[in-house]
Amino acid sequence: MRPHSLADHPLCDAPPLATEFPVDRAPAGRRLGVVTSVPRGRALFWQGEHQGHNIEVLQGVIRAVRLLENGNRQVLAFFWPGDIVRPSQASCQHFTAEAVTPCRVVKYDPAEGVCTLTDPCGAHQVLKELLSLVVTIGQNNSIGRVASLLLQIRSHLPSDPRRPNALQLLLPRADMADHIGTSLETVCRALAEFKARRLIELPTRKTIRFLDLKGLSQLAAGCGACD
Amino acid sequence: MRPHSLADHPLCDAPPLATEFPVDRAPAGRRLGVVTSVPRGRALFWQGEHQGHNIEVLQGVIRAVRLLENGNRQVLAFFWPGDIVRPSQASCQHFTAEAVTPCRVVKYDPAEGVCTLTDPCGAHQVLKELLSLVVTIGQNNSIGRVASLLLQIRSHLPSDPRRPNALQLLLPRADMADHIGTSLETVCRALAEFKARRLIELPTRKTIRFLDLKGLSQLAAGCGACD
DNA sequence: CGTGCCATTGAGTCAATTCAACTTAAGTGG
DNA sequence: CCACTTAAGTTGAATTGACTCAATGGCACG
């Protein structure tokens, strides 16, 4: 069914967490941990391993991935700058966290930081995202799924300094596909379709310009809910 | 896309919560509320309305439904006897809770009972279920989705007194379909397929006998995770 | 004993996947 | 800095699978 196996991700077997950097800066009111740089593709922690730390994303994008027996993967969520990855939130059923792009993160010891499960905000956020993902996948065809995904990630995308009104589309097609349960090619075709309908522009492959948000959301069932 | 609209559910517009019954009995160690009978199809509370109560299911099955602008619905979860429905857990994005079968429930005032968001167990359970639903929908074709659903609900189904080793399949086909994001007919065909492969038996439409659990789980990707 | 709801089955259509070829961009080393 | 190598994205064609629509069958309820 799903295509992109583990073997597609060469950096996957690199050891978790690399160079430790000195403390840099931190969001106001939060206890500081250690700032770390994570190269693209590197795992922060592995599905199944007991991991106590909470990790705040400073720069870049992290993906939460569930690896399956058949080698396929389901991208459960993306974490953007300001988000906090809480490993044990997924309970008995862990997930692997990997850097989609080069990242900078801060580790928090949950004992001294925001605490995993009892933190209402964190639980809220993940629940909200999973709910809208279920609706996105359950209610939409491929066009609708991609439209819904674009609308959801839009607010997190940094602007492209070179091109006015354009955003950096940080996610590769495969990650989008594995998130919304379609194939990579189908994502491509959906994007091409949106371009043809003048809902978006794609100045480069990794750059997107939104032309018609209302038009996009009309293609995505449940997007009154997701935004 | 999805078929079964609100209009398909005639009891849907009945007012929430009916007859109040005197307190009956309660699980050990929990503060008692008021035991209520809920007829099939009746809503316990509505998506969007602010609802403070937690509701424990004593008998029957409750479904959590997200209603969409286009009239379709996504069944987010089922609640079985022993489960506690926490309305505000779904956060800003509420859901409607309806009785799949005639139910008996107990309302808890969250102030004096188990409390919604800060309760780790509750958050855990819903998160776990949503995660496995995402995998079920995202990774499986229709056969796999139905197989996965059957395996997930199996442990909750009461046995059929008339037929040995048979369980009461409490969910109508439409509810199964709207949960796993397929059509009602596709659920039927999947069940027929399982019957033909001698993985299950269907003595009646609402009765199921599991013959080959391993066979079923081999059809469902991600079921190493979901069970 | 009807009547209506739910479930099942069939046929045709359309959409998404798969497989494959090709294009473009990115990265690497001379 | 350019040529080369590899990864990522795009497009096409064929196939399969799921949906829709429709007709029929069975069960529960009044």
C-alpha cells in the first residue's frame, strides 16, 4: 500500500542526537535545557525506546513517524518552531522523531520543565492535530487531503527572502504523502492541479505562493474544523 | 465522498439526555453521579456546546462523531462500558456523542470526579486510539481497515448467549464505515471476503465469530501496533 | 402480517496506485 | 567553478480497487 520504506531514508540509522551546543537563548518563562543541532534525517529518539526528555523545536521541522512491520511509515505529526515534542505522550505506542530539515532543538528534563502528560496545552495540541488528521484522511479524496495539508502547514512556513509573498515549503513530497496516506506521485499531481487552477504558484519545487485560500479550503472537507 | 449524512439518523434531532434514573451502582473507588438511560441514536451532547460533565458508559456503546459542513460525518471513536467520555478533551474542536445502542451512563461532575484534561489515563487512552485510527486509515486498503477495526473492537464485544463463541457485533455497518473512512458497501464486501476466507463467521448480521485472528491481523497493516 | 430499515450483492465508472521514464535540482569532488 | 553523481520531483500509461447507483433480500418492529 504505502510506498516509502525505511530504506528510502539513508540517514535513518544514524545514532540519535549529535553535538551538544552551549545554551543559546530560550522562549520567555521557560526553564532552559541544552541546545542541540540536528542534521536533516537524523533521529532524535526511536520508537520503542524509553525517552524522558521533552524537546522544544527552535528551528526547522521535526516529524513524528510510526514505523510499521511491513517497512512503511505513517507520519503522525509535524513539529514546528515553538512546538514541544513529548515522547511519552504517545503512551505505550511510541513514535520515532526525525529531523525533516536541519534543526536546532532544546531538551528539557520533564522533571524541571513542562511535564508531558499532565500538561493540558500539550495534550490539547496533539489531540487537536490528530483529530483533524483523522478528518483529513477519512473524509477527503487525494485533492482534498493535499489541500487540507497545505492549509494546515501554511501558518508555519517561513517566507522566502528571495521571492515576495512566497513561503518555503519545507516538507518533501514523500513526507506529505506519508502523512496524508497517499502516494508521492499523487501529491505531485494534486499540486499540479492546484497550480493549473491558479490556487497556488510553485516558483520552485520548495517554494509555494498561496493565491486562493478560499478556493483551497473548498476542496478540503472538514477545513472549517481544521482552521 | 463520504455518504451517510445527518439525515440518515432520524433520532439525531432528539434533545440531549432523557430520563434521569436513581443511582444504581458504580465502579469501585469512583464518585457517583446520576445514572441515565439513553435510547439508541440519542445524543448525549452536541458538538460545539460547552459541556462540563464526564460520562461513564455502564452499558451499550457511544460514538464520538464529528459533523462536517457537507453533511457527512467522521466517527472519531467508540466508547465501551467502563470508558469515560470527556467532552472537553477534544478541545476547541468538539464532537457530538451519540448512543449507538441503548445505553446506561453515569454523569460525573468533573469538579468532584475524574477530571478531563489533567487525567493522564484519559488523555492516554484517547491519544492511543486516535493514533491507531490514523494508522488504520492511513496505511490500509479497505480490507485492512475493516480487519483492523474488527480486531480493535473485538475485546469489547459481549458474547452472544444463544451461540457459543459468538460475539454481538454491536456496530451497524454505517458506523463502521464512517469510522474507517470507507463506504457502507465496502464494509459489507470486506466482511463477505473474510467469511469466504474462513477468518470469521457471521451467524447473523449482528453476530460475529472470530475463526482466525492471526489471519485477520495479517491483512491489517499496523496491527502489531494496535494490539 | 405488513412496513420500513438495514444489509447484501451486482454492474459500471472513475480515481488512485503502480511502474517506469524522464527532468530538474542539489551536492560533491576534482 | 565546473563537471559529474545522486537525490528529488514530475509526468505518462496501464491496472486495480473502491465508490456510486440500483435492485434485492432479510430481519425487527409495530
